Amino acid sequence: MSNLLNSSVIACLLFWLIAGCTTAADSQTGTDTKIVRALVMGSAEHPDPVLDKVIELEKQGILRNVIVRESYPVQIELTGPESVINTLKAMPKKGLPGFK
């Protein structure tokens, strides 16, 4: 009886250990893939490196619902992973002369 009880306890502990590790792995990847809607400003350069990168990422299926407003510099409304959008926003941009 004692061996059966020990085996059952060990089996349950092993199950909970595996389930806990799987849940921890899922929660770590969940923060990396948070999808957000954002507005990204383009650059005053021609060709615009920010717009070129957005078009490339849209073709790869990483960004969705891309709307390019015909302003100067362009304003790009898009949906995608938060980390990708933050990278786009951090890209160096050339501003308009006299614009502060």
C-alpha cells in the first residue's frame, strides 16, 4: 500500500511540475506577441526608410491594417506586435527644416 501511495504522489507531482513549466513558457511568449494599433511617423527623407520597412513587414504578414496618410512626412497607422511597432518608432528620422 505504501508503494502505491508513493507512486501516486510522485506521479501527481511530476504532472504538476510539467504543467507549471508549460504555463510559464506560454506566459513569457504572450508578452512578446501583444498586438496593438499605433500611429508611426515617417521620415522627411526620400525614399522614406520607415515607410519602406513598414511595407516590407506588411508583405511578410507581420503588420496588418496599414494606412498611409498622405502628409509630409507620412503618418502610418498600423496594427502589429508591440515590439515591432516600438522598433519602427525608434528608427532615426530626418525632420523637416525649421520644424521643431
